[in-house]
Amino acid sequence: MGQRDSTETSSPRSAFVRDVVVFVSRAEDLPGEWIAHCLTLDIVAQGDSIRNAIRAVAESVMFAIKWDLDENLDPFEVRDRAPVEYWKKLGEYQQRPGVPLDAIADESCIEAAMAHFRIAIGKPVEDEDDRPSLPPAWQIAYPLSDRPSAHC
């Protein structure tokens, strides 16, 4: 079973706010693709850019939350967090200096990135217009350490 934050409790249909952490890295077996892993809910998506991968995982997270709420389940209770090795990998990057994702125009200069979303659910999800929304993320890039700074 995944790790849980015991300080956050709520019924699936009550209002709540949760933070979601996404780690983005290059796809090892798909050149030019990025993998976005929502570590909080262990949901993975891919995209042809960092931003597209983040968008794809955000959509997947929203779909999963809507599905769970429609089934009267709390997604933060029924879904496990990502395995600890993925959290450790993110922690290793967080020990390095990061820069705002928008500060690096050339994605070839980025080794990995992380995004932080705040999800707010205020009422039962009854129709498509009531889907939980993800605001713009706080996003950090971890530049490649072996690239000359003039290029990146």
C-alpha cells in the first residue's frame, strides 16, 4: 500500500483541497517523448514536450478524480501513491538547483522537471461542467549538468 498523509481526511463528496506532485522525465524508449508521473496518485501520461506531458497527466488526473467521485470514492484514499523509488528519484533532483520551467526555451537543455498542482473540490461532481479544475502549475526544470550554459 502507498504512503498516506494522515492529516488529510474527507468524505468523497465533501469539499477538499489536495496538492499533487508530478515528476517529468525523458522517455527512455521513445526518443523525443516525455513521461509525466503524478506521484501523488500514481498516474502516468506522455507527451512530445514537457508541457504536453504535464497537460496529459493533468487530464488523466482530472478524469480519475471525476471517475472516483462518481463512484462515491475518495481518490486520495483508494489510489496508492507512486512507489517510493519514484519519490526518491524526485528527491535526488530536488537536491540540485532548479529553475522555472519557462526560463529554459530549449527542452534539449532539460533533464527532468516537476510540477505541483493544487486540486480543489468544492461540491459533488454531477455533470461535465463540475469537473475538478487544475490551476496553472508551479513548474521547475532541472537543467542538464553537462551542457554548456551559453547554449542552455
